[in-house]
Amino acid sequence: MKKYLALIIALALFSCEGNKEIQLPKANKTIVADVQEHSPIYIFFKIEGKDTIADVNRKNSIVSTNWIFNIDKRLPLRLVIPELIKLQAKKDGSMHKNEAAENFFSYANDIKKTMAFLPFTKVKFVIGKPKTGVIVYFAKNNKVLVNNVGVQKDSLEVYLNKMADINYHDINFCYDKNDSFGEYFKNVILVRSLEIEVVKQEEFIY
């Protein structure tokens, strides 16, 4: 029992850089089990006075490699997303960029008790609300709104597929900027599991 608990703690608290720790998000399945030739990016949860800070460390990152983003699940999206946008732009704009290199979020598979990774290389983060199309909004209170109509998460796929004359190209997945990165991650895993013809690579944060 002690070994089991120790393993859970090791996955939940990803230690790095001396005494600094990152509480990784969790999921019950593995998307990617291993990433070769990678560089780590750390975004720590930090408190300064009454303020929460996203403390970014990318000093060991190499542009030509895959980047693994280790992000503390307690951080709000409003702090995480601007950093992701900046880091993506820096990598994409580098003359040393490797076109085959990808970006991944790290997380803990809480069933297998192993590390796992979620690719997000092609995702474009947009701060703001989409102006057209169907809006699927993951609110901070763990609710989902589809064009302002409340829908249960486990019924989302059926609901979208039953919408009359829906154009899947117009579905916009949106996330509450005040929600935690951990909750956002769970919602992204849900979206990627939906059996619908999702084409857009944009995610809206507001």
C-alpha cells in the first residue's frame, strides 16, 4: 500500500529543479506513451503576495527538438495560455526549427500510474470569443454550454450529432479563462474522444 501511494504522489508531484514541484494534470488513458529527442518546458505554480504567477522556465529547451510542456494543473488558463502563445511563436519563428518536431503536454495516467503525453502542435490558441459558428463552451462550474444551452458532458457527442444542419467546420471549442489548467486538460481529452468531424485546430479562451 505504501509503494502504491508513493507512486501516486510521484506522478502527481513532478519534481524538478531542486525543490520546485509541478502538480501534473491527470487522465485515465494514454495518448502518447513516449517522446524521443525532447526538451522540457516548465510552467510552475507560484504565489507572490496575493497574486498567482505562472513561472516559466525554458532554459533547457532546444528549438530543433520536441518540446514537452510540464504545466502545473492549479494554474488558471488566463495565465497559461499567453505563455503558450509566446512559446509557440518563438519556436515557429526560429530559423533552426525542425518541421518534424512537435509540442506535447505531459500528464499522469492515473489508471496505469505512468507518465503520458498529449500532442498540441497544430493547436492555435485564441484569446477571445469566436464571432461565428457553433460555440461549445466549457464553463468553470464543470458545465458545458452549446450555444448557451446546458448539456451534460457525457451527452455532448450525441447532442452535437443531433443538431439539425450542423456544419462541423463551424464548431468552436471554447474554455473559461478562469478555469484551471487541470480542468481544461480533462475537457480537451473529452473533445478529442468525440466521434465527430472536427476540423478546426483553434481553441478559444475567454
